[in-house]
Amino acid sequence: MNVKLFAVGVAAAIALSGAAYAGDAANGEKLAKTRCATCHTFEQGGAKKVGPNLFGVTTRGPGKAEGFNYSASYKAAAEKGFAWDAANLDEYITDPTAFLAKKTGDAKARSNMTFKLAKPEERADVIAYLATLK
Ligand code: HEC
């Protein structure tokens, strides 16, 4: 077997396996601008759109964007208390409604965010970018 090719293959496998992949914030910024920016702004003091401004989302806690009216399910989940760490963000962006159902324990919970990012590497990149917004 070609040892060099094998090494490249192993490196790629490690890079793509969720646990070991830390996320590329620069690519995450590009993805955020194309996938999330219809509904979110990212700069400090940015306006709300369909969704809240996301500057500082990883440090301010859930449901804290000033002047934004979160859904009832979202408020119920935030009241129970959770942090926007990488694991929670990953679950939320995968399926916001499923995330709120799990956090509230209410199968009828509904998120007002009707968007899902299916690819794990894209989620990791976007989450790495969100973590820089503080
Ligand atoms: C179609 C519009 C839409 C798109 C696209 C969208 N979102 Fe959202 N997002 C929302 C809405 C609406 C909420 C508020 C949810 C609620 O009240 O239930 C929200 C809430 C959030 C929150 C929680 C914010 C807080 O203040 O606690 C995060 C984090 C988030 N979105 C991340 C993302 C990311 C990352 C993307 C792109 C991958 C994205 N969203 C794409 C509409 C959207």
C-alpha cells in the first residue's frame, strides 16, 4: 500500500469525524453570510430580522437579544436554563423544533426558526464562527 496516500486518508478521516473536527471559523463566516443572514445579523448592535441578532450569542445566554420576541416554546426552554455551548448549538441548528421539544419536555414545542443545517462539517464551521462574535 502507498504509505503517503494512507496517511492523507487517515488525516482526512480524523478531520471529518465530528469529535475531532474543531470547525473552521473563516468558512463558518461565509456559510453564515449565505445561509443564516436572511434571518440574522451578526455585528454588535445589529438589527433583528426574522431572527435575533447573534453577536455574543455564545456568552449572553439563550433568549437574550434585546427587543426580540422569542416564541413561547423558546422562552420555556430558556427558562429551564441551558448554555449555548457547541453541543447545544449543534443540536439546535440540526433541528430547532426537536431541540426545543427535548429541552422543554413538550412534544408540541415549536421553534420559530424554520431552518436546518444538515451537514455536520458546516455546522461545526458556523459554530466556530459564532464563538468568535464576542
Ligand atoms: C428562516 C429564518 C432563519 C434562518 C435561515 C436561521 N434562523 Fe436562527 N433563528 C430564527 C428565529 C425566528 C429564531 C428565534 C427562535 C424562536 O423564537 O423560536 C432563531 C434563533 C436562533 C438562535 C438562538 C438565538 C438566541 O438569542 O438565543 C441561534 C443560535 C440561531 N438562530 C442560529 C442560526 C444559525 C447559525 C443559522 C444558519 C445556519 C440560522 N440561525 C438560520 C430564524 C432563522
